[in-house]
Amino acid sequence: MTSNGSPRTLFKGGTIMTMDPGTSNLAAGDVLIEGDRIAAVGMNLQADGAEVVDAAGCIVMPGFVDAHHHMWLCAMRRLMPDVDDLFAYIDVVAETLGAHYRPLDMYLSTKLTALASIDAGITTIIDACHSSRSPEHTDAALDALEDSGIRALHMVGAAMDKKASAAHLPADLNRLAANWNQDGGLVRVGLFGQLNLDWWRVARSLDMRILTEFIGDLAKLGPEFAEPGILGSHNIFNHCTRVPEETWKLFADAGVNVTVNPRSDALFGFDDESFAYQQAVDRGLKPALGIDLDTAFGSDLFGEMHALFGQQRSAMRYRRFRGEENVPAPISAEAVLEAATVNGARAAGLESAVGTLTPGKQADLIMVRTDGVAVFPVTNAIGTIVQAVERSDVDTVMIAGEVRKRAGKLVGVDTAKLAAEVNASRDYLLETSGYRADLFHASASAKTAG
């Protein structure tokens, strides 16, 4: 304990990867946590009364930031693993199943996503909720985030199905900002506003961040978006695939945030060899990584890092072999890791609080074991994180100084109880909607009973 009663934790003797150019990486060093803050990073730190965590043989680093995830979809895990048609996907997840979501289903799916994310070393998440069917649904999602202990930016958005009403939006943002954006808690609220400028104005009056999913084939920015003050660092644009040059210039000039979802963008065929990540980098932007959805994937950024590394190199090589000149260089493992940490923190508006192991910042960090047969020997720490480790190697997860995973196990989570509740939620949605899921056949279209 410190003199003011705050608990102390000392991670001792680990490989320290800070992701901060101003704070040295250490082959063998320590990280001292006091309360919810990083107090020091160095060698042979002394901390009387601190709980000492033996980090020898481990990498200690900032927690990952999942910069785009539809957390409400978790009850539909791997329901559509082969889908390549966006509108077939919307027909199933929104019109068929999402239309029957109760606040309880929202709570359980969001909580499961949050806990699975923590288990995989994700300490911050941007929750892209395009299913805010009512204030009660929004409250349920926010309660789930708070109960899980994850740091989150919950983006409130109109539900996608035609049966849903958005009459409570954007007015409900005032209530939500008063309840969630005032006390410095782990969970905050923003707007999933697409291109609705009237909603944007309400969000900006409340100092909220604004999320827009943007696919160049399906949306265009009108001249009104070029007006001063409309676009800026408060904006997050996701996907950004096949975006025209004039729009990229607008994004770069305004300094918007860009997030990409390598696996999802490939699944739906959104991207091509122009490659949204590279288009953003070429214009001085710093894109972040998101998982997007559980209907095909799961809650870990390791798959996204693998996909980003492979896809960028494949796309750039294709451009080079095609004869294009001045093709960007192959992506580095370090750039991939930055996308999964510091760039995500910036997208969430939290770069001053998380994303690096910097004294004074929030104590959001993970400790990753390197003694697994698929991991050792470690000759490059960054390459090990980006290319080798998995969620099972994540030993410890700390968020705001609170340990949420220890010795490879989530702390205080009754997994069996949660599984029973989520299974019951899924079964309710399937029965009520009439959708027939097939255990051994992946369908890309809605199949209803009767």
C-alpha cells in the first residue's frame, strides 16, 4: 500500500514493451502500479508493501484496444462463418434475429463479448452498437460493460431492422452523457451516427465521439461534410474500403480516425488491393484495428494482427508485380502492434490515458507467458506478440489497476453460469424468430421455420 492507502503491484523481471518512444523497452525490468496508475517503469524497482508478480519469462505490455466491435452479436457466434453478402447478413442478424432482442439478450451478449475480450488481453473496446432499440436496451449494454470491468466507448446507434424505432434518438444522448460521461469511469458513450448531420450536431454539443461505417461502394460524402468543423478528430470512420481520392483527402485534412477490420473486410469482399489500411497510412493517418463481428470470428485481436500483416504484404506485392511504381513497403510487425494498441487508444480518444506503458497513465496492461511450446525461444518480442502468441498465453490482464485475469483465468467470473444464460438467450432468439441454424452447414441466408 502507498501512504494514502492505494494498493501497489510490482511486475518484476519481465520483458517490458512500453510502446512509448519516450519510455525505454527493457529486456528484463519492472513495472510498478499504484492504485489505477502506472507509477514507474525501470530496472530493480523497489516498492515496500507491494504485491510482487513474478514476470520472468513473460512480456509485459499495454493491453490491446479493439477499435470496432458489434458486441451485441455475441449470442450469434459463428452463425454465418461463410457469408459474403452484406445484405444477406443484415437479413439474418437484424431483420430475423435482432428484431427479437430483449434488453436481457443485449446484456448477455455484450457481457460475453467483454469477458472474452479481456481473456484475450483486450483492455479497451469501442462497442459499435447498431441495435440501440430503446433506452432500456442501451442501459442493458452499458450495465454489461460496467459489470465486466472492461474500458469501453459504447457507440449508440439506431437498430438496423425495419421493425425498430429510433424515436428516442438522438434525444437520449443527453441522458446518457449525464449518466456516463461525467465521472471519469471506465465506460463512456458516443454516437454511432452514420451520416446523419442532425444527430452529429447533438453529439458534438455533448462532446461525444461519432462513429460512421463507411464503404466507398455504398456511401458518399456530400459537399456539406467539407464545411469547417464538421469532420475532425472526434470522428471515427470504420472500414474505409474503396474510398475515392477526394474523400481520403477530406479525411486527411480533417484528421479523422480510421479503423479497419482485416478479416471482416475480406469476408464481405469490401476491400481490394488498394487496401484501406495502406490508403490511410499513405495520407498520414494512423489506422486502428477492430474485430467487427462474432457471427464469423471471435473476440481476439491476434487474428486481426495476422490478417493485417498478411493482407498488406499480399496487396502491395500484387501492385508491385502488376508493374505499379512507388509501391509502399511491406508492413512491419511493429506497425501492426501499434495498430492494435496506441492507434486504437487514439481512435477512442484515450491516447493520454492508455495505449502505452507510460508513468502517469492508467494501469491497463497485460502479461503474456512465453514458455509455451509454440512460443519459445523469444528472440524478438514484437514478432512474438504479433505472430506467435494466442489468448491462452495471456496470463494476467489488469484494467485501471484491477486484475481481471490472473494465472490464465478470468477473475470472479462464473463461466458455467454465463454459458447457460447465453445459450438460453440464443435458444430464445432462434425459437422466437423461427430461424433454423444448422450445426454442420454454414448458410448465408435466413432460413425460417414454416
